[in-house]
Amino acid sequence: MAGAQTIILHQYEISPFSEKVRLALRMKNLGWAAVEIPSIMPKPLLVPLTGGYRKTPVLQIGADIFCDTSMILRALEERFPIPGIDLPGHEGLSHMVASWTDGKWFQTSVGVIFGALGDKVPEDLRKDREKMSGRPFDTKAMAAAAPMLQDQWRAQLMWIEERLEGGQGAGAGQWIVGMKPGLVDAHAFMNPWFVEQNIPDFLETCFKSAPRTKDWYQRMKEIEGQAPEMITGEEALKIARDAAPRLKAAKTEGELQGFEPGEHVAVAPDDYGRDWVEGEIVIATAERIILHRHDDQAETVNIHFPRTGFMVRRLD
Ligand SMILES: N[C@@H](CCC(=O)N[C@@H](CS)C(=O)NCC(=O)O)C(=O)O
């Protein structure tokens, strides 16, 4: 039964960023619980935990809340290091790969998918995404751009093909780097998976130019893990309420804006879904910032964000 030590993923089935974390959980063969959250606002059982952050997924362990997959994967690797998936000799590389897979390639995937599905996208999802991105959801323009984006999507898939062709040593060409699947593979897996869920024929067509990538993708899909325990948002909130954030000595390290522990600040993503989360700094380093917050429903939580892709500003 889920409790304060359980890995709880707030997610939804068709979310590619959620799939990336589910894949990492499978690679580590970890037990976990899932809360199915809505794909559009409002998210009344999630926001009390995150202080306003709305994106998917969010990871919870007790009263510690991890936002953004880069923070989530880092936290999983730190807390559950065996087996390691940040492969020795390739440390740090996964962040660089993720900034491509989660940024440019993901945006190309969104364009290709929405361009193909066009009018089938439900009205409430369109409205939500317009609000979240601040841009009109123009299905005609998306359909017109789709063929050019398809070229771009496949060109990025070919980067994986080139990497798989170029490997050296025993086991080369099986995984993107190293001799076993790791974080770099998990990042690279996300976009083909997203496309396969929505327009599988397009993926098959692209794989004709990328046979090694097709085989690699199949190998990735064969990685088995544990099925989640399904819990409700109410149960997850209660777990947070009954737990205390993991104790950490407050510290800031060489903060460029001069932040100190205990300072009242706000944190928000710098791309879309720019909802500001307010709290007091527990820890701020070059890689992460942890805010302490109190909420009527969740009570005391620590919310962890990466520094890359997030803005931090001082509040008076
Ligand atoms: N940088 C974020 C991106 C997450 C993201 O964009 N997730 C999509 C779903 S896959 C999302 O939040 N969509 C809006 C929503 O679910 O409310 C991360 O790595 O977690």
C-alpha cells in the first residue's frame, strides 16, 4: 500500500514526458504508484502539491514534490542509484540530449501530430493549450506546416540512426551510448513513442530510412518493469499531509542573484505553462532549487525544480 516512501507519479497515459519517467522506472525495476491527472486545467488535486505548477508529470515521495522530468530523473537516480542509468563515462551527456529531445524535437512532434490530427483535437484541449502557450491553436496553419515538419522530424530521427551506426566496441550499435540502456536512450525514446501513439504509420515510414533505430526502439519497448499501484489524488494528498519533507540542511551556494536560505521567491518554467510557484528557499545550487511551502490541503511540502528552464525571482 502506498505510503510516505512510495514513488508516486502524477501522470496521464498518453503523456510522452510521463512515458519517459515510466521508462526510467522500468529500467530501474522500481515499484511505484500512479495518480491519473487531467491533461487540462483545472487540476485541483495536483496544484496543492505543486503550488501552482501545472505540467505533467510530477513526482511525489512523501512531502517532497519534484517538477520537470530533468529533476525527476535526477531524483530517481540519486535516491535509487542501483542500477544506475546515468551511465559511467557519459555523465552529464543526458542533460544535453534532453535539451534537444524535450525542446526542438518535442515541438516538431507536436507540430507533426496536431498537423495530422487537426480538427480531431477536442475543443477544450485546444483552448487549454492556447492559454498555456499564449499562441492561437490554428489547425489550418498546423496542417499546412505539417509536411515540412515531417521532413524535420525524420531528420532528427536520423541523428539517432547515425549514432547507432557509429558506435564502437562490443555491444556497439545497440544503445545510443554505452553498453546498456541509459538515460540518453530514455530521452531519445520519448518522441518516437509520442508519434507512435498518435500517427503510427508516419513512424513506420520514417523507420524505413532508419532500420537500426527501428530495432533500437523495439529493444527499448521490451524493457519490462513493474505495474503501478493506482491511487487517487486524494490519497496522494493525504500521503503528503501525513509525511514531512526529507530533512535537508538549508544552504545556498554562490547564488548569482544573491539568494539566501529562507528567502521568499517565485519559480516558473521559462517556456510554456509559466505559472509562478512561491515559497521559501531551502536549497539553491547551480543545478536545483528547493522551495518550502505551506498549503491548506497538502500542508508542508518541499518542491524541487531544476535551474535549467526555470526562472527564479525574489519576492518582497
Ligand atoms: N519540461 C517539462 C515538460 C513537460 C510537458 O510539457 N508535459 C506536457 C504533457 S506530456 C504538459 O505538461 N502538457 C500540459 C498538461 O499536462 O497540463 C518536463 O520535462 O517535465
